[in-house]
Amino acid sequence: MTLKELSDLLGLSPTTVSRALNGYPEVSEATRKKVAAAARAHGYAPNTRARALATGRAMAIGHVIPISAKHEMVNPIFADFTAGAGEVYSRNGYDMLMSVVSDDDEEQAYRSFATKRNVDGLIIHAPSLNDGRIPFLNDLGLPYVVHGRSSNATAPYAWVDVNNTRAFQRATELLLDLGHRRIALLNGLEHMDFAARRRAGYEAALVSRGITPDSSLMFSGEMTEAQGHDLTRSLLARPDRPTAILVSSIIMAIGVRRGIEELGLTLGRDVSLITYDDDLSYFRNGSDIPVYTATRSSVREAGRRAAQMLIDIINGKDSPTELLLEAELTLGMSTGPARRD
Amino acid sequence: MTLKELSDLLGLSPTTVSRALNGYPEVSEATRKKVAAAARAHGYAPNTRARALATGRAMAIGHVIPISAKHEMVNPIFADFTAGAGEVYSRNGYDMLMSVVSDDDEEQAYRSFATKRNVDGLIIHAPSLNDGRIPFLNDLGLPYVVHGRSSNATAPYAWVDVNNTRAFQRATELLLDLGHRRIALLNGLEHMDFAARRRAGYEAALVSRGITPDSSLMFSGEMTEAQGHDLTRSLLARPDRPTAILVSSIIMAIGVRRGIEELGLTLGRDVSLITYDDDLSYFRNGSDIPVYTATRSSVREAGRRAAQMLIDIINGKDSPTELLLEAELTLGMSTGPARRD
DNA sequence: TGGGGTATTCAAAGCGCTTTGGATAATTTG
DNA sequence: CAAATTATCCAAAGCGCTTTGAATACCCCA
């Protein structure tokens, strides 16, 4: 069913039908009702492609999902971020276009979005410290919002981020308050902006208590369960082993727990653990009492906010283009006072 | 840069430029080269929307991501399935359109895809036993491939599935071989087709060894970590507690492990566990020796195969439209002989 | 009763591409 | 060397919609 067919059916011009459907004022209430009824009855919906061509707006947002070529790893937070963003898109009539791309040719994917003109804006994931995509995208001229920030970026850009520094500073302070002095950090890859900020928070807390950060207690890598396990095992095998561990992802924390328990130690008593928690829907941190003490911020909510911000930008609203969310520190069962051995 | 601009630049007609770019034979090699070079130099790529309108093909595939309204849960396997499918789409010039939708109005989402004509085909996720979407989609007339199957479906449909029955039958047999007699099943929601098949496999194995399935050992629900934990705790509190547990998801298995270890028991020694493993990229089951004994089948590969099948269907190739993948049973450290108490 | 608004409706152009049906130039053939 | 192919190229139509500019019908008030 096309506009033409529908208008013929109604004995009206396509112009009028189009206007009636799109809520323009220059059409009488009577015909608007008739048109709406007929459209519903015949299951008419405008062809997106034709409409996009005519209006110059694709009514779609692009997401580029980079796959780590080395590890074939999909970031587990994408699903939830996407779910949050998707809710907002649906509500506003936007589609979500995903492009899965090996991280080598990510830039190519953005360029292709721009030249093929099939999206009105982009969401950028996982920015690194000095992310080349930002100047690149500023040139491209497609509106975009970054999930995260890129330190050292010279040009301004729109972003939604969590206060990673603060979250890790507070977590570290909590551990210090509990008497821990040797605190390990299992972090994400440090060229990632979020990881750098988290380390900064961790170190700041230590320094402010007069403790010199010990680089042999800091690790960065892919945030997998296996990685968490292996690092924990090697940490706990050391004579000067840490009494507490700070972890950048709940998935990694699961591996840490496994490593601890394999040694017959008890989490929260023998070793304390605080993790960053993205509040993933398939891995909620305990229903009543949180399993892990955690700094938590919903990545799904971040998705919603980023999507809304992007839509506002596309529509020329001049709402704020920077949003810093605070993570909340929730006490679970994985922390306890440092034991003196 | 539009086709017109590019053709003006070259002193050629849009027709010729279009043909040159699309590999039609009626254009000389010389001009084809010139056109290709100019296109590259000016970063020209055809406007997707215009092309789609002209050809009648959207060059996009739709995925509907249903969100469980009750639990706000995103299925954790989507990310990996999507990654696999996305690879194939990119290779074939297709975009992936995602629609996040509360599971109440999923049907509406499909209808909207069809009437708005912005995709050439659909991937259907998580079919239930007697899935209403199949007759519905057969009427709609959009090609689609189901990830999974729907028992009792009367009409034929294209699908890619894992042999769930066989996988759980084999897993159960392994546990029986190890001397286990009381084996619990922590399954997904049983209106889901995969869950029903898994239970069938489990029961068949028991019956063939003369054991009557005990419904008090079978559970079905959302496959979350918390659920795995809670069910395990209550199972192990019983006097006639099971010596082995069969689990439908590795995420749930993590919760089971936590429950077991909280009681001071050891996985693989005191309680055996076999889990279904989708080989999620962020949760690989051990790098060298698998942590869990598992029936494994890569959901990412399933994504690839489903995508390829759909593209073949769209292009009118008459390749097979049913694909049953076998899961492999890998021995890890979570199984051991039944202990006699 | 007639001129100036106002409320409705419509015809036609245009979005950027593909594709049909020629046209023209180059080449081959009898 | 004229006629028939063949190789290249192009003008124009059309995909289904929105939107500009104009037409028509209706109403009001002097």
C-alpha cells in the first residue's frame, strides 16, 4: 500500500493525505479522521526509504561495534547500553543501525555511514585516551555522542560518562578505611580512557593517605573472567600478597572470586574485593544483599541518556551536551576489615 | 557528493557513472577506471536511501530484540549472536537494523518492519514452543530465519538451531556414567522451545537407565546468576539433595558455583555440574582446561550461519533452509564421580 | 452584493539513485 | 563501400514520499 493508492482510495490528493498523517494544520479535522481511519484499516505506513529521501533525514542512528581483532571479544556491556538506547530510539521513531566491524577498519565504517547518508547521527563507544575518532568525526559533520570521554581531546564533543575517577577513589578510600594497605588494581586496557581515569582515582586515594602506589599491584588487560582468575591466583601466590583487590568489571570479579575460593580462602574475610558494576541485566549483583561491594552505575541508563542527547542534538535543541553520571558505592559481602597476619 | 555532481565532474551522464560503478558490462574499461578513480578521490558512495528506493531493496536485515517486560532482561547471548551475524552482513553489504521492543509489542515491530519496507528480511530470536510469530510472518511475506525452532509449527520455516535434546541427553548420560542418580535440572523458561527440548533430552537419558524423572528436581526460570545461586542453595539444603546439577546457561552456572562454595563444598568433588555453554566471547569457559564440563556450541557461529542463510533466501538461492548444529561435550573440572554418603 | 480573508485542497517539482529504451559512434561484414 | 552489428553512452521515467506554490471554496463584513 502506497500513499498514492491510499489517496486514490480516499479520493484525495497524496498531498492532503501526507499532511493529514503528519499532523499538519492545513487539513480539516474531518478529513484527518477519515485519512487516519483508512490508513489504519489498510495497514498503511509510509515507506521509510522514500520518506528519508524526501526529507533528507534517515531517522536512524548508527552504532559501530568494534570487535577486538585479537581476542574476538564483544564488549559485554554493549547489549545493555544498546537496550537503553533502543528504548529511546523507538519512542522517538528512530531506527538503530549496527555495524559490526573489526577494530582495524572502524574509521572506514564511520566514513561509510557518512557518505552513504543512512544515519542521522552516531554513538561512539569505548573512547581511548587520545581518540583519533573525535577530530575525524568533527570533520565528517555527522552529529555524534561519545559514551565515555577522551582525555586530551582538543576539540569539544558531546559525551555521556560516569565519574570513573571519583568512583575508584571512593572505593579505594573505603578499603583504606577498612585497614587495607596493599590493594591490587585489576583494570581494563589502559589506553582506554575509562581505565586511565580509574587508575588515577585509585592512585589519588592512596597518595592522599601517604601510600605510594605500587606498580607491581596494578594490572591492565581484557576484562574477562579468565583474566581475573589468573591474575588473582598469581597475586595471592606472592608472599606480600594484597589483602584487597579492586576490579574494573563484574565479569572479571567473578574470576577473582573463583581464584580466591580455589585457594580455600573466603571472599570478604580473607580477601576483600570491590568491583565496578555496570548493572548488567543478566548479571545483577545480588537481589537483596549485593554479593559484591561495588561502585555501580547503570550502563543501560547511560544508553538512554546518550540516545536522548544525540536526538536533541540532531533536532537542534541546545540542551547540555556533556553529562557526568555519578556511580553509587553499595556495600556488599565482599569487603571486610583487613586481617593482620 | 551526489551521482549527478560526480557525473558532471567527469563530463559523463549519471547513467554511465552508475553503470560503471555497479559493474555493468555496457561501459568501456577506460571510462570505468576513470569513474572508479574519481569516485575514490572524491569519497563518493551512493546514497543508500535513494538506491534503496530505486532498486526496491533496502540492503538491511532487521533484528527485533525483545526485552522481558517483567525482568528488564536482555538476553546475554544477543551480543555474540549479533556479532556473528554482523560479520556476514558487512561482507555482503547489508546493514543491520535493531529494534528494541518490550515483548508485548513485538508483533507490532515486525509489522512495522514490513510496512515501512526498510529491511529485506528478519532474524527471529528465542522462539517458543508454539510460536505465533511463525504463521504471522508467513503471512507478512518478509523472508526470515529463526534462531532456534518452534515445535508444533505447522508451516515450514527456515531455521538454525542446536541439537538441544541430544546435548542434554549426552550430558545426563555422562553424569549417570559417573554414578550420579539424583540429577537436578536448572532450565530456562519452559515455554521456550530450547528449554523444552533440553528437558526432553534429560528425561530421555534418565528413563533409558530406568530412572524416573523427579519433577522436584527440575526448575525453569530466567537464566540469571542470582537464580542459579538461589536454586542451588535450596536444592542443597534438602536431605535428599542431588549430587549433580545440569544447567542451561553458563551465567546461571556461575551462580550455582557460588551457592556450592558458600556451603564450603567443592565443585566437581562434592557436587558435579554440567552447563550449556554458548561460548560467549566475554566469558570463555577456561583458557586451557575448561572450568566447567559443558555442552558447547558457539552462538556466534550460529549468528553467522543464520545470517548467511537469510541472505541466500533473499537472493533466491535455493540452499538448505534448515541447519542443525551439534554441541560438543567438553570435559572440565566441574564433574567427578558421585560420592556415596 | 462584492471584495478581502481564511480554510482546504491539489498539481507538480524534487530528493538521488537505477533502469528502460533509444541514440550515436565505431567496427565488422558481405 | 553500404549495410548490419556491436560497443558506448545518454535522456528520461520512475521508485514513494514531502513540500512549495497555487487554486478553489467558503466565510465575513462593509
